[in-house]
Amino acid sequence: MTATATKVCTGCGEAVPSVWPKCRKCGALLIAPPVSPAPLKPREGAAPRAVVDDRFFAAATLDPVAYTKAPASKKRGVLPIVLIVVALLVVGAGAYTLLGSGAGKNSAPIILPPHGPTNGLPAGLDEVVRIQAESSRQRAMSALAQVSTQGDPNQIDMRTLQQMQPDLKWLPAETSSTGPHEVSMSQSGPVVTIAIAASNKNVCAFGHFQLGQVSQYVTMANMHSCKATDAPTQGWSTLAGGSSADLPPEGY
């Protein structure tokens, strides 16, 4: 006789045939619990698998405050600033050269080519600056001619010159002219030397006057000072340069 397989009832603990779907004594179901599969054994020589914690796969929450747009790079603004600075330097250098401000500090004095009175208005700013000094030189020479005929031509008095030409300030030879209204003057016997600066203090117009002789003139640029004692020994001409009629009244 074949033995019937049995199993233990989970309800009453009695041994019952394994073919019963439920215990006839207590009515408990006799379905066996699922058997957990045996863990897989790693193959020989295989690297061990890492244990992964499910917490690392939780959905990330974006912080609206922390997740902000990175600040724009400052490099984009460097090029326009450099271009602006270069443009300002170029414009400033051009104006510096045109007006002659401080040119005499870095350059050697030069003798400008002589010329007679211009026809009409000057062609450029550099010519206007030069004529400022040469126009005042013409008025100063005219005052010297009148005063020398009224007294001793070897001892011309500055106070008399001031009365003769009051819009000009007459200065001793060692004092530099700083503009077209100041005349630095020296006298050696009958010869009078004058020096008159332009408004930029870079151009200086010199003149030699002697009663009964043809006057001589020379205009220089890149001058450190404009004193009668700064007069050059060469470059003199009988061409008087610009006169007061070459500039409008407001040009003085």
C-alpha cells in the first residue's frame, strides 16, 4: 500500500493529506507558501556586483532659488571698453598735436617757413595759432617805430610803449610772453628784439627792429618759453607773416 503524502495544517497543526485543498477539521486553506528562489552564485572570476541603495534614485527636487542662471561673462564687455579707450586716446592725441599743447616739452624747437600776409581767413587751426602771435608782432613793431621817432632810439621807454599800444603788455627780456597780448622786449643799442607767444604757448614770433633799417622776423614752434633772449641766430626774413587784418576781431 502506497503511503499518502501529508502536510501540516497551519490552522490546527494536524497532519492532513497533501491533496486536501483545506483542512476538514478547521477549514484552513492548505496552500503552501511560495518558496524563495535560492540566491545566484557569482561565476568564478567575475567581479562582484555593487550593492545599490535605492535612496540614490529618488526623484531630485530643483530649488528655484539655487537653480539660477549663471552670471554673464565679463569678457564680452572688455572689447567694447578697450575700443572706446583706444578711440579716446586717438582723438586726444590728435587734438594734442593740433593745438600744440605741450609739444615743446618733447620736441626740439623748429623754425617755421617765413610767409607774407595771407589772403582771406586762415586755412587751418595751426595757421590761426601762428597768426595770433604774428599779428601782435606787427602791432608791437608799429608801436616801436612811432616811439623811436619821438625820443632816443637807443633808450626806448616801455612806459611810453604801453601808452602807445595799451592792449599789449610790455615785459623785460628775461620774462617770457605767455600769450598774444604780452611782449618780451630787449634792447642792445639801436636794435630792439621782441618775442610774442601764441595762445597755445608753443609758437613764438620774434622781431628785430632798428630805426631806419628793414625789420626782420622769424617764427618758431615747439618752444619751451617765449623770451626776447630766446631769439635764434638764423632763419630771419623780411617777410612779416600775418597781420592784424588777417584775423577777425574776435581772433585776438
